[in-house]
Amino acid sequence: MSVRSFVHASMRGATAILSRIKNLIIPPFCAYCRDFMNSDEVLCERCLARIRPIVSMPLRITKKKELFIYAISDYEYPLRSLIQQKQYGNRCASRQLGRLLWEHTPLEQVQFDIIVPIPLHWTRYAWRGFNQSEEMANVLSKYSKKPVVHLLERSKKTLWQAGLSRENRAVNLRQVFNLAKDAYQYERMRILFVDDVLTTGATLYAACKALRPLRPAICSAVVVCRVINK
């Protein structure tokens, strides 16, 4: 065994020991119901059982192009509660959602070169202190070994999408995204968008339109929840 391999193996062993000690001192607990658990998971088995798997769906962008969207479930609890934690500055919940995205969607089989989080306007970012989509994208990058690239900038502050009609959502997001200055080095890449909730698809539609000059090879997206009209 080389010195480097020995050092890496030793570090992994030390990390595992520290993790066990931490779990003995502060046992892991469910991110939703707060019950203690025996394993280091995001949600307990009871809360996981409440999540209803949802089929993936395509979003038509042009006559020839569509965006395939993967989601964990519909916009219900317990996932809804974790998403709403962004309103209270809970960055940890965003990272937990990123882990759930990796574990409960088929991203391991999806082909992509870069991960593009849907950006916030700078005023909203300053108010909240972080971008939930970016936090989730960073977790996905860790698992997939693919880089997070900020290809888009939000050029104008928009109204909250919640409560707007489908038509008004589209108007609200018209020309809202601009390409970043260094975007053209990522031409013809396979792109994975990351966002928290899909309602009408207006946000992802606007993001795809903004990236058209880059002529991406494939565009797909992953969201935590998709709102289903009942």
C-alpha cells in the first residue's frame, strides 16, 4: 500500500469512528417528526412512508425540444415542510433535501455534465442568506462528482410565483434570466437544472430559453416536489 493510500484509508477510518462517537453523544433524529433514529438518515421510516413516488414528466420547450423533469413526490408533507424551512434561514434543511434528491430520484442514471441551480435575485439572496437550489446542487455535485456551474443570473426582481395564475407566472418570468459572462465555455454541454418546486414549469421554461444560445446537448431538471392539481 502506498503512503497516499495508507493516509486516505486512515482518514476514512478516523471519520467513521468520529461519526459513531457523534451518534452516541447526539443520536440522529428525523428532520420532520424529530424522533431519534438508529441510523444517520434524513427521515425516519414512518415519515419516508408518507412520501408518494411520482412519475417523471416532460416539459415542452420548443416543437423539437423538451425538458425531462424528475421529482421525488408531490408538494405534501414531510417534503413540503423541509422546503418551507428556507423561509426561516434553515440551510441544513436544503442540504437534507439535496441528499433526498440523490437517494429518491434516478439521477445516477441521468446523463449530465454540469449542474445548474436556478438563481435568486440578489436582493432575495441577501434577505435569505442562501439559495436553496444552490445548496441542493452542491450536495448533488458531491455525490455525482459533476461541477456546479452558475450559468444564469436573475436580472430582475419578480413577484412571488405562489398565488399567480399560469399566464401571470409566465409573464412574471419573461426575460428574467441572463447568461453569465463566462457561459459560452459551456456550449453543447449536458445540463441538469436544480430547483425546489415545480408548479406550472414557468421558471424552468424561462431558464431553458435563456440557455438556447449555448445549444446544450441535453437539458433535464430535478426538483424536490411537483405540485399536482387535485
